[in-house]
Amino acid sequence: MKSLVIGSTSVIGGAVAQALAQLGPVRLAGRRDADIAFDLNQPVLPVDAGQFDLVVHAAADFGGLEPAALLRAEQVNSVGTLAACQLAEHCGARHFVLLSSRSAGYRPGDPYYGIYALSKRHAEEVASLYCQQRGMALTILRISQVYDSQARCRSHQPLLYAIADSAAAGRPVQLYGSNDARRDYLHVDDLAQICALVAKRGIEGEHDCGHPQHLRLSEIALAAFAAFGTPADVRFLPDKADIPDLPAAAWASDLYTRIGYAPRIDMRAGFELIKAHREAQS
């Protein structure tokens, strides 16, 4: 199987490409550090991109509040996904995998609803339309919050890495507000393996993709203290605004049954991997 991963500088894209290499040759497409130049903000089909069986779209723009950020996110996430589908067809791909986000299911009034959530939902809709019209198999994976051992995901998951920093230093983990919010963190290595198995087995359809553990922040903090071997000390700051729960989502039990794999890196193991990486770098 020959695979093309769109998202050459994406942490997720790099991990997925490495996992797909188990199945055959893999190339990367993106704005820089890529085998194939492809800019989702100004998409132009490469003249000679080659032929691929599978295309995985792992790039995204996280947007912001300013008008320019709103426009950029919609352009990259929605229109860019259309361009990615066109590139897949141009390359003769039979299967298109869109790495979406659980936030695509958010609605106005939900915590963290914004242009990222809206544009990712649009991305799903345009990919569904294009693939249906062109006879291309489509898989949409609505992934939960993703982290990695090297903290390359820190900008998107600052709370998780702040917990790791405090636990590593033996400092109290301080959580804003009184709400012990639930989170679902998925290690990028598990996500990459899931993507490779989805490709290998030709799984189609839309699937939530997260870790079976829906832990509260205090439980995540305790896992960090256990991993780093420091005394547990979790404190809530009731004078601060509450951290809201994320909208509930079912984890992908059906998908995991079909591919014969479920996430194996729980929070303690994830923090142990973070610790091991830090020790290796010191």
C-alpha cells in the first residue's frame, strides 16, 4: 500500500506516516519539509505527485478570534479539505482518511465552541460530499485531545503539560475553580496505530476516536505524581473560574473491535513516557 499524508509539519501527521510505513511506502505533502509541495491555504495540484492507494489528511488550522484568523481557519480546514480530496483523486487514491476533531460535534453554547469546531464540521461535510460524488471510500476519525511524549503538542494541550511540569518538580497541581472537569487524552502513538489499522482493514465511516478512560483532572494529576514519583498534592482554586467539562462523546468501541486494537497508553503510562523522554534529554 502506498500512502500520502497531508501535514508534513504536523505532530500527528509525522506519527501517522511512521505507522503507515508498516504497510508500504509513505510520502508527506505540505508547505515545507515535504516530499510534495501542497499549501492548503493556496492549494494548487502538484503536476507530478505520483500514485497512491491512500491519502490521510492530518493538517489543520486552529483559528482564533480575529477576522483574519476566522478566514484562515475556514480556508484551511474547509476549502483545504476539498483540495485534499481533489489531490487524493488526482493521485488515484481509493481511500481518503480525514483526521477530524470531536469539536466538530460542538454546537453554539458548548464550551470551546468556535471557528475551529465550526470549520472542522464543514471539513467533514465537504469531504463526505466530494467522496460520495467521486466514489472514493471515506473515513472520518473524530479524535479527542492528542498529546505526545516530547511535548510537541504543548501549545494545544497546555494544561496537561503544566500538570506534568508540576508533578515532575514536586509542586502542587493547582486547578482553577471547583469543578473537577473530565478530559479524554489520547497519546499520538495510539492514534497513529489506529490510523494504520484503519487503512489496513479498509474501515470506512465516521468514528469517535479517543481513550476509553474519561478521567477527571484530579485523577490525571494523581497519575502524573505516580509516574514522576513525587508526593501527590492537588489543589482547587475556588476563587478562579471553573474549568468546564468537555461535551460528552462515546469512545470508539465499535471501531476498536473492528480493527482489533484499543488505545494502550493510559495516563500513568503516558506521563511515564514523558518522564523517560525528559530524562533521556537531560
